[in-house]
Amino acid sequence: MQSAGGVYDTIKLLVNKADEDAATADEDGDDAKVGQISRYKQYLERYRKSQVIRDRTESIDKVFGATLSGLTSEGSIEIIHTSTADYMIWIKSEKIAFNNQPALSPEETGVPAIRRLLFNLPSSQNFKDYTNHIENTVPAFVEKLNRVVTQSDRDAGFATIADDFDDLRSRFLGDMVKQLKWCFNNYSIISVNKIKKDTKAYKIAVKSKVQNSWLVLKCGAFTRVLKSRGTVPQGTSKAKGLEKTVNWNAELAAIFTPGLNNWYATHTEQVRLLRAALPPSLDRLYLEAISMMNKSQANLITVEKAKLKFDPLRIRMKSKLMAMMDEMATEEKRLLNRATLKDERENNMVAALTDSIFDDVCACAPALKATLPGKSKRYVTPIFKFKKDCLEKHFLHEEAHFVDRFIKLFQEQLEEKMEKLIDKHFGKLTAMFEEYTKLLREHTPIDFTVDPRGLAIRTELEKHIAYIEGKSEALKDILPIDLTQEDESMLASEDSFDESNSVQDLAYFIEMASKRKRGKREASTSKTRREPEPKVKRIKYEPA
């Protein structure tokens, strides 16, 4: 009631007006209006209370945000405000009278947010983080302390790190490109086999289309279609059979469409698995590079600066791979549209084969008979029949059947497009890494001398190394013995990277992605599966 300004003044005016209206209605004996105004006042009181709570929440957020800023690398700290009293009112009964309704909705009480937070806490991930910290982060810190106090010549600098990295990434990317191309060749074979398995049916359909639809046209209509390369729009010819739009290429594409749709479904599914497997596979390059830098003979400052400059590339190289996968998905759809003529482009895959056929049939002519001078030329075979035989041979020849040539062309274009995209995007990756090593080589070598104060600090630090190492070993005894947790993330962390297990290739991560997908599918199936409802026994009542 003491709140003032803004919306509170407006609410006070509305409450005062409601009191006046209630008094007037009471004098008039209008009990219904008095009850209505009473409920309206209750609504205003609830609104004022919720507004006060909302303002207090914003004030607390502002104070805590300023106080706790900088304590985490993930941005501002999330603060959840709760009002459990209101929440208990909501859940204690199924139906709440208007007079007893709280001022806050269930979501505004903050309790559902806390329940979601607690429910989603990954306890196994927390244990894994502790394990990584104790077994990897702390020993790595101790190792850095040892590097600081060790008096040794560290003449290796940025150039050495750049040379080692160039060697590492050239081998890594070279192997990865080979594995990717091998994967896509397999994907091409597996998915195109979805088309090939129905080759016999396609050949029968093409034969029926050519013999029962195309070859029955009269000479004028047949020649017109050939000269137009298989397409005659409606209204451009009065020849019999060409009254409506004729598109031989579209008729052929319609025959292959079911098989092409099966290809698309299979190929996109396999590429989707590859999309999930590529980031963790490429991430091993980052982890191996960091491991290589940590083992470098360069001084600690040089190593840390090289790692600092390399760290942003971890996200950039993954984004470049995702851009490659997006472009591959676009190319898959474009190939499907070109083969099925869905986009109705003249430059389609069927036309790539038929244009030369129609031109050849249109220009072909049978051999001439020997005739006397001055006589009109005569052909060994009637020219119209010869052209029909020629067209039939081009499409239905057993050794070079149109269906076989179309499937072969489709597979060749698919493999060519995918390989070009791989070379294109890995070329961008290579250029990015070359820019990084160029930056390292251009960096001025770090040459410094340690003053007496620094030497004294090193000497004092060396005395405490044994104590810190003891604490590090003691931490390991805290962890449970023989307690293993399933890795919940395909992306390894820098601390948990195991170099001895670096032989994992792309196939390993594809298998991991496949297992994860199968697990999610099985979980989804088990959730949607319901127990069969018991059958209700029906009793038939007959008249007495």
C-alpha cells in the first residue's frame, strides 16, 4: 500500500473509484454489482502485489549482477526467485476459489524453474568434471610449475611450434580428406543401389513409353518433338498428338522419381550421421596440437601465447565443416531436383542425355539407293521408319540402355560434386591454418632475462613443489575406485584428451553417432509405447 509512482498510483485511483462505485451500488441495493466490484478490487490487489514482487526481483537482479559479475566465464549469473507460499496454494487443490487465488502464477513463483534446474543437473557430468580436474588439470598445473623452476635452455620458439603444427595438420587433414572421400564413395554406392534395384522395372517402363507413346506419333508430330528436343508447349503445334504440352524429358524423369526419392532419403540419412561425427573427429586436431605445444621445448610464455592464438580456431574450423555439410545438403537437393525435373529447369540431368539423342535422330538418314542421273534420290529404308528405329536403339539398346546411362551419369555427378565440395572446404581449412603458422613465424622471439627478484621467487616456489605434488596425489585418493561413467559428450576436453587413444578415425565417430541415434530412437519408442487397455466386457440386456 505504501508503493507510489507509475503503475501504483494508477492502481490506487482504480481502487478508490471502485470503493465509490461499491458505495453507490450498495445504496441502490444492487448486490450483484457490489459483488462484481469486490472481485475487481481483489484483482487489483493481486496485480499490485505481483508488481511489487516483480520490481523487487529486478532490483535484486541488478544488485547481484553487479556484485557477482566476473565470477564465471559464461556471462551473467542466473538468479531464480521463489515464492513457495504461493506455489503451495496452487498445488494443494485441483480447484481454487476466486477469493483464494494467489497473486502469482505457478511459473512466476520460480518453483518450476528450480525443479527443472535440479532435474536437469547432470550428476555424472559433474563427477566427470571433478575427475578431469583431479587427474588432468591439477597435474598439468604442477607440470607448469616445474617448467617455471627448471633451469634449462629453451631456444625453441614460435617457428619450431609452427613447423611442428604444419607437419601435424598436413598429415591429419590429408588422412581426413581420404576418409571423407571414401565415406562419400560408399554412401554413393549404397544410396544409388536403391535406384539400381528397380532397374528392370525402369527399363520396362521406358520401353513402354517409347514404343506405345512416342513411336506412334505421325511423321510431322514426331519430327516437331525431335526438333524441339522433346518439349512442345501447348498451343504451339496443331499436329495430332501435340494438342497438349508434350515433355518427353519430364515423362522419363517421372519414371525415375520413386527411386530417386529413395536415394535421397538414404543419402541424407547417412550424411546426417557424418554431420554429427565430423566435429568431434576434427576436434582431435585441436587437442593433438595443444598436446604438441605442451611438449614443445619452447619456454612457457611462448607456448601459452601460441595456444592463446590457436584457441579461436577451434570454433572456426568446426564452423567451416558445418558450412561444408550445409552446402552438401543443398547440393543433394539440387541433384534430386535436376534428376526429377522438380524445378522445371531446361538444364536438367535427363536433358544432358536426351539432347544429343534427339539431335542425332533428327539429323540421321538412311543410306541412298543407287539411282540414274537425273532421278530423285531414294533411300534403302523409309526415312521415317529409320528415324524411329534410331530413336528406339538410342533408348532401348541392351548394351547401352538409357536407364543404365542415366543411373551412371547421376552417380558420377553425385561423386564429383561431393569430392569438389570436400576439396573446396578443406582448402579453406588449410588456408586458415597456414595463416596461423604465418602469424607465428612473424612473431618476434621472446628474449627476456630474469632479475634477482624473479630468481628469488623461483627458488621459493621450488621449495613448495613437493607439497603441491603431494596434495595433487592426495586428491586422487578421494575419487571412488573402479567407478566408471559413460562419456556423455563426443567432444573431448583439453584436459581429458588421451593422446595414446588418438588412433580413433572418422569411422569411429560415425559409429558413435549411429549408436547415439539408435539409443534415442529406442528411448523414444519406449516412451510412446503404451500398455494395451483391458477389454471392457459388454453385457447384452434382453427384454424380459
